[in-house]
Amino acid sequence: MSQNSTLRRLAELAGAISIVLSLVFVGLELRQANNLAEAEGVRSINEMLADLNIARMTDAGLNELIVRASQSDKLDETHGFTAAQRTQLISYFSVWLTYGEASWKYYERGIIDFDQHEDGLSILCFTFSRSPAVIEVWQSFDGYIAEQLVSDVEARCPPLTSIE
């Protein structure tokens, strides 16, 4: 074997090793980027929950509207709701459902733990299982949220008749 042949094989081996090492590096970078994206997602759903709670605590009109909706059979004019109020309620509920969907997806992927997911579901139960009007709004979003979330909430939330 000539010296050129040996050097060429060593260069090829060094090249192959460097390719493998760079692939490992790229894999580690991708994993780190995924972890950062997941952490940002969890932060955003926690921020969404905080914003919902702050809105309800600081906006007396919204809070009164939610209480009225929870005690009503329908969200229509005959039950005292204007089109603007219905739109406000539907917007509020859609943010809740977006939160619930994100919570479910992160729980399913193992990003958040069971307790965090259950906290979200208990809030959804409290928000959505109080009246036929609220349930009607919730069910109108059925195609919008994850199918599994719907069945999970339905399975965990007490039926209307059991709520005093």
C-alpha cells in the first residue's frame, strides 16, 4: 500500500467521522429547538389562562354577562342578550376552548403533567356545564376543537342535572 493510498483512506475516514459528528450535532440542535418551542407553548397556554381570569376579574360587565349566560336557557334576544353580548360571550368561550385544546395536545404529548391538564378540565367543566345556553355555545365549536377534548370534557364534567 502506498503512502498516498493510506493518506487518502485516512482522509476519507476523517470525512466520514466529521459527517457523523455533524449529524449528531444537528440532531441535538433540533431537540433543543423542540424543547424551547414546547416550553414556549406551555408558557403561552398558562398566559392565556391568566388573561382569561384577569379579564373576568377586572371586567365587571363580562363577569355579569358570564353569570347571566350560566343561568339562562338560550343566548338570544328573548332571554335578554344582544347580538354584541352573544359575540362577546362566543369570543370568550372560544379562547377557553383554544386553551382547552392546547392543554389537551400538550398533555397527550407528555409536555404537561396530568395535574396541569386536570386543572384546565375542571375550569372547563365549571365554565361549560352550568346551563343549556353555555353548552349550546360550547357544542357549536365542536368542529373547532380536538375531538378527544370534547369527549374528555363530556366524560369528566358532571351532568347539568347534578349541578345545584
